[in-house]
Amino acid sequence: MKKIIAMISAVAMCAAMFTACSSESDTSATETTETTVADTTVSETVAEETEESVDEVPAETEESVEESTEEDVPSEDGGEVGANPLQALADAALAAGEWPAMMEITDTMMLTDYFMLDPENANYRNMIVMQCPMSATMSEVIIIEADDVEAAKADLNARREKAITQDAWYPNDVELAEASIVGTEGDYAYFILAAAAAEAEPALVEAIKAL
């Protein structure tokens, strides 16, 4: 009887152990499933929020992108929007002979005081003033499209006289200023002061005629 009771007890203990292990396995499986579901839910939520943030682009940002794109769009004649309409003529003159680095002068005070040209002059339809920014190399190209081209030519002659008497400091600059050219072609008056002035004038005239 004792042996039988001992065997029954042993069997009961084994059954209890198997039941406990099975319960733990079920619990672990349940927890793993719940964790996976939770992770999936979080991922889906993050994805939805990301899509919403991408879709909801501020109107100001969209307008800024459109404005910057419009500024970079070239004009119908191939130039950039906002470029000086006389730039192509200036480039034609600068392409003839050798020139130092040139830049367009747009400062109103400098145009008025140094070049003696009023950018608000009602006679001027368009004007471009190109100059070498280095004082050691005196080079200028000025082109004016005017209603009264002779009046514009007189203004450029005044600029030439000032260049000779006041602005030319070095002997080489004095020679360049004295050899500078003032002329007209059609509705355009021009002033060229540079070592390449003699080459630049016919190139500029041909460019004006080709308009």
C-alpha cells in the first residue's frame, strides 16, 4: 500500500509540474503576441503621423518655393529675369580685345557723383555702367539708350572730361582716358575707356545694328 500511495503521489506531482509549465508557456506566448500587436500599432501610428506632416506643408513654404523658382526662370529672350536689358550690348563690347574683370555699377550715389550720370534722367530709357573695380586698372563701358541720343552723348562727354581731368591718376590711366571714345549709333550713346577701346567700339556698333 505504501508503494502504491508513493507512486500515486509521484504521478500527481508530475502532472502538477506539466500543468504549471504549460501555463507559463501560454502566458509567454500571450505576452509576446500582445507586444507584437502593440509594436505594430505604434509603427502604424508613427507612419500615419509622418504622412500627415508631409501632406500639411505650410502655405508660406509652398509660396516661397514658387517665388524662388520664378526668379530663376529665364526671360523669353534667353536672359535672366531682372537682368539689365543692355547687358548683351556690354558683353559684345567686352568680348573684343582683352579686359580686366568688370562689374556693373548700380549704386545711385556713385552713378551720380563719380560718373556724373543721373539714373532717374527722364531721357534715359535704359543705361548700363560697367567698370573695373580695381583702381589700378581704369576701364569703363557705359551705354545709354535715350530718346534724345545727342543729349545722352553730351552727358557721356562730360563723364569723359572728368575721367581725364580728375579720375586718372597714373600715367597709363591718363593715356587711356585721353584715348577714350564717345559715340552714338541709332538710339544709343556709348563711352568706352580701356586699352581695348578701339576694338570694342566696332563690336558694340555691330551688336546695336543687329538689334
